[in-house]
Amino acid sequence: MKITHIEHIGIAVESIDEAIPFYEKVLGLKCYKVEEIEDQKVKTAFFMVGQTKIELLESTSPDGPIGKFIEKKGPGIHHLAFAVDNTNESLNELDKKGIRLIDKEGRKGAEGLNIGFVHPKSTLGVLTEICSCD
Ligand code: ZN
């Protein structure tokens, strides 16, 4: 598996509408897209920082993964996403190494990427996503 860069950092927020002004007016970044991912029960907002994105995540339902995360831990950094050449091959490789996976196969994520999550129990507590354009 070859990691090329940090694709994005996912940050759980209570409200995207309240968070965007901080990123735009204080940090001087520009939100270039807001996208709702229905099956993940989240609304996302994206900012470019070099070749890495900041992905804000607002829950659209209290029983969604972000809703549960905020209830347990409060808003803050939720996951780290590495860009790889091929998500499915990378997941296979991790699986063979005995790494616990949330997704055994890639699925469609925000921005049309093929994504898969690795369980934080196998990554020293960091929810880790790998993604690729394939
Ligand atoms: Zn992500």
C-alpha cells in the first residue's frame, strides 16, 4: 500500500453553518462545497489547504456516526484520511496483516472517492480512512 498524502482531516462539528465562518473569516480558507451524504447521515463542508482538505462533518440525525461521536466526545477531530493508489487493494493488504477493518471493501464517499475505514482499535486510537480516486 502506498500512501501519497493526507487527503483530508475530518472534523465533527455541531453545525456547519456556525463552523464555516470560523474557517473563512478567521483562518481565511474558502468553503468550496457543501455536500450531504445521506447513507452516512452527514452534511459535509470542504476547504482546501494545499493538497489536503478539511472536511467538516455535521450529523443530520442523532443516531448517525457523527451524532454518536459528538454525544460521546464532543466536537473535534474525528478521523484522518490517507490518499492511496487503490483503496480495495490497500484494504486487502491491511486485512491480511490482521488489522481490524470497518470496511472490508471500498464504498463511495464524499467527493466521489472510493473510501474505507480502519478500526481505531487497530490504529492506536485514530479512526483512519483510506481513499482513492478509482
Ligand atoms: Zn473522511
